[in-house]
Amino acid sequence: MLKKIETPIPIMKPYLPPKEAFMKYADSIWETRHLTHGGPLVKKFSNLLSEYLKVAHTVVFANGHLALDCALKALGIKDGEAITTPYTYISTSNALSMNGLKPVYCDIKEEDCSIDENKIEALITEKTKVIVPVHVYGFPCKYKKIQEIADKYNLKVVYDAAHAFGVEVEGRGIGSLGNASMFSFHATKVFHTVEGGAVTTEDDSLEEKLIAAKNFGMINADDATTISFNAKMTEIHAAMGLANLEIVDWEILQRKQIIERYIENLKNINGIRLFHWDKKDVKYNYSYFPIILEEKVLDKNRDFIAEILATKYNIFTRRYFYPILSDMSCYKKTHNSNQTPIAKHISDQVLMMPLFVEMTPSQIDYVCDAIKEILNG
Ligand SMILES: *Cc1c(COP(=O)(O)O)cnc(C)c1O
């Protein structure tokens, strides 16, 4: 029997840059008195992000959710249907709904939890305006097939890349795909600005529209062409982003080593399915470490295992994503979760393991030993 660890192991823990690194950027605000409205720090941050993410344009926002909403507004996508998945955070569907787009749920793939590109076409109607795939856990969607379908039916593609900061596929920045991509810089994400987000695009005509969309739709001091809200990122948040950008590669490397240790510990356990982390054409960001506790094989279910991990071992995990959106009260009336059986099934079996930059090898081993003990008990 393992002894209950004294200090709880949390599901995650935000990482902060050295105070001096943050102050180095924030200091200038006292001189410039430029606090918001695309000041020098936001400009510098946006440019460095474009470089880091290997994209043509980056516009930063107050958070990821409003960034996604503004991407739709800037592209003029509203009133109709959007093909997306129910296996994501509620933000994705809410942004669609709030722009008059009914989310039409496509099922996902067991392999990586992203949209099943082979099931999209059957869901297209004359009302379909856009496909909104999610790079779940930072695993890239099959973008070529998705683009092919979009081109064939003249649809837009907007990616929810909230999980995918820094991910590359075939040497391309993941934010360069489709018409636009949304990143979240929330405190719980791989890269953060406390709260924040961005839209990236290769479309030269989109940048100004995105900037207008985060400023009430105002295109200049005297006119607005679309009706929008305030979603600007402040200079203080940009300072945090600039300081974090200096260490993000190191952070991703720490996460990689943690995940490698998890895999080493948990591979070849009957009833635990791990995801693939070894695709040659993908540069991962190691944002999350989800495992699938296979119902068919195990005599204990996911919720029981999570409960015992918390109460007996002081280890905190998360059902991410559970439930799927079509089982949430606000979408239940209009959607049927049985139409996406794989999403539903995965959501009943998935468990997110603790993962944070400062996690120690002995903490990782303790988590894995606890799981093994529960499964064998
Ligand atoms: C975090 C997240 C969002 C929302 O981002 P915020 O910055 O918190 O507004 C949207 N979609 C997914 C998949 C997310 O994980």
C-alpha cells in the first residue's frame, strides 16, 4: 500500500516567469502611459507571436473565447449552421451560437479525439457556413481533407487551436491552417497571459477586421461596420505574454519529459489506452496527458478511479471533456448525444492526469503507482 502523499498533487498549476522578466516589460508602461488599445507591448507581442507560431498575422484578444467570436465576426460568418464537435470546451459552441450559428455535431475519432473528417460531408446542408474543428489536446486535425471538403462546398474553416500553442504539422505552424485559428492564453494553458487569446491567419485582408472586431466594430474614430464588443488585450497582459514567451520552449521541454515518464510507467497496462505521441510529422506541445480507462477491460470505471485517486492518494485528476456538449442542459434540447457515440464513449472513459511544469519525477511515479494499485486492488 502506498502512503497517502501529504501535499496534494493538483491537476495543473500555472507557471509564472521570473518577476524581473515581467517587470522588464511592464516597467515601460509607467513611462509610455499606454495601457491598452494596441500599445507598444501588444504590437511587439503580436509580432513575436507571428514569428513563433509561423503565421502571417496574429491579433491578440482579452481571452480565447472572444477571439473565436471575433474571428467569426471578422470573416462575416453568422446565421446558419456550423459543423463542429461536442467533444470540446463549451466555449467553442457558445461562440457559434452567439453568432446565430447552430452547432451541428460531427463525431470524433478514437485515435486522437479530433473531428472525424470522413463524417463531415454527410452533415453539410445549404445552411452550412463554416467548419470549426478543434485540435483537441493539441493533436492536429486532418487539415488537408478538411480543406478539401471546405473548398468543394465553399465553406470557411475556423480552427479552435486553444490547446495547440506552438504545435507544428509538416513544418507548418498550426495557426496557418484554414481561414483563421483561435489560441487561448488562459492561465491553465501551455502558454498564458493570465487571461488572453489570439487569432492567427494567413489572410492579409483579415487583420484590420479582427482589430475592429475587438473594438466594438469601430473601423476608425467615426464609423463601425459590424456590431461587436470590447475584447482588447491590455499592455499588462502583453507584458506577461512577452515574459512567458522567453521561457515557453523550456516549459514545453519540461512537459515533454513528464509525459515521457508517464508513458514509460503506464504503457503495456491492460485497460489503459495511451494516445500516440510519436508521429514524425507533428511537433507536439505536450499540453495535456489524458488516458483512456477502457470500460470493456477494467472492472472499475473512470469515476471510481478518479474518486479513489483523490480521497486515498491526494491526487487530483479531471474528466476532460465530460460531459459532451450535447449532454449539457443548454444544448440538450436541440441535440442528441447518441448521434456522436464515439465522443460520448471517450468522454465516459477519459481521465486527465496531473501535469504542470514543476512536477517532479517522484510525483509522476507516485501517480502511476497509485493507478496501478487501484487497478490491481
Ligand atoms: C480554453 C479553451 C477555450 C476558451 O479560451 P479562454 O481563453 O478561456 O476564453 C476554448 N476552446 C477550448 C478547446 C479551450 O480549451
